[in-house]
Amino acid sequence: MNRALIVIDVQESFRVSPLWEQTANPKIAEPVNRLVRLARANGDLVVWVLHAEPGSGGLFDPALGHVRLLAELDQPAPGEPVIHKTSHNAFTTTNLQQRLTEAGVRELVVCGIRTEQCVETTTRVGSDLGYQVVFVTEATTTNPIGTLGTDAIIERTEAVLRDRFARIATVAELEAEAAAEVSAA
């Protein structure tokens, strides 16, 4: 196992927010589930990350019950870690790097909620830590920020990550690559 799928913040905290009505991809669970199934079929590690803000009284306060994966996601299988972070990236406040190192992971596939925030930040940190990172935009979503619409945010995110911090790929491209690997074996 040298690859891991990192599913970042695909949680109810976002869906119960009034901003969810403006999200770019309200059906994010569909492409995420395809990635989860692909990772499992390839024998890759799947890591589930949830954002929590204990004691905040907000939507990310675990006491309110929204810090849980979207119900329509394929839920974690036995042995798949579910980690809680309190920072924007999935590394700083967790033992993610330790888990990946112990598993021999060298490549990350990232997806989740907020394209330009937690998913992009995790991508950048992962790249800085030496991982080869694949950013799957269609398995992310975000909301408008100020005068920037979701299309502009997504375009900007891909532009700053591409060939610097990550390879940008679609779910279909990753599925085709996996099929080609099986055929070649």
C-alpha cells in the first residue's frame, strides 16, 4: 500500500449551514463514494477526516451532533481511520503523517469540502511533506466567498495547485488508470 485516499470534511456540519444552498456540488457524496470504492479495490488506505471545533457552540462543535460523515457516504470500513482535526489542513493537529508513514504511503488522493480551504491546504502541506498528491476537483465542493463565485474559486484552486503541488485528475481518469494497471499485470 503506497497510496491513500484522504476524504476531508465531507460532514453534516456543512449541510446544516445556510450556505449549503449555494454549494457548487451538493451531490459530493457520489464522486467521493466512487473514489472510496476505487481506493478499496486497489488496496489503498482510506482516511476519513472530520473538522471539529470543540466548545465553540457552532456547527463544528461535536456537542451539537453535526461532526459526522454525510449519511449517503460509504461509511468507514474496519481499519479505516477516522481522525478529527481542528486546523484547516489534515496534518497539523492530527497524527495523519504518522499513520501514512507507518503504512508506507507515498501518494495521496485528496477530496472533500471546501475546495480552496481544507482540501487545498491539505494538498499543499502534503506536497511540502514529500507526498505525490492527486487533487480530484469534482470530488470537492465550496461556496461563494465575497464576490467570487464557486466556478472562479475552483478555477483559481486548480491553477495554483496544478504542476506545483498536485496533479489535477478526474474520478474517471483515476478509474481508467486503475483499470490499465490491472490489465498490464
